[in-house]
Amino acid sequence: MHPSASGLAGKEPALVMPEGPPPKGLVSAELIAGIGDIEGRGEKMMIQYVGYEYGTGRKFVSSWDQGRPFVFRIGRGEVIPGWEKGLEELEGGGRRILVVPPDQTKGRYPPDIPPGKTVVFIVEHLPDPRPDATDGW
């Protein structure tokens, strides 16, 4: 799905909260298989995401609410370690759920992660809206 003029692609996905106690390590599960490119270290990735507190389901951040996707370079420490590891090999158009323990939530982005809490993200990798682009945005 390509982003609209606002940068958003579709509706924000609804959360189905995992059951049981929070896992000790990072958990990543494919929700929608992608069919686009896989960005490697140093390449730009454009994503949409929504974050929830594990257990309570309280939403604390959403690119849909902000009105724009987020662009970063994978493997450069621009995002939390849980995203660096959990978004590896995510193809364009793919969607994943990430359950991120507190020790992998400290970093530059995303904002407002509740300190000391396990969090759940639904993340969608948006394909480059300009298929013939060579400058990577």
C-alpha cells in the first residue's frame, strides 16, 4: 500500500494483546507478509507504527495520530534496540507485532515509551512511494 498525500497508509491497526506474563526477550511475529524490498544496514526505512503498554493496552504513541510515517536508517542507532532487531528483514508492505522488553526500549526513538515497561508495537514498512527513485527520499 502506498502512502497518501498525508504520508499515511490505511487505518491504524487494532491491537490484539498477547496473553500471559510479558516475555523476557524480544518477540517478533509477522502479521502481514511483505512483497517489497528489504532495507539493509544504513538504508532508509519508512514505517508507520502504534505502541501500547503490555498488559493494560494503553496506547502511548502512534504515527497515525501524528499524521505522518517515520523515516530512519536501519542499523544506525536512530531507534530503540527492539526496533533495530525486530525490524530486520521486514519486507516493504509487511506488518509485524513486536513485544519489546524494558531493556530494549531505551533510545532516541520512538518517544514517550513508559519507563520500565514491556511494550507492544505494530509496525508497518511502507514501500518507497516513488518506485523509480534513486535517492532514497
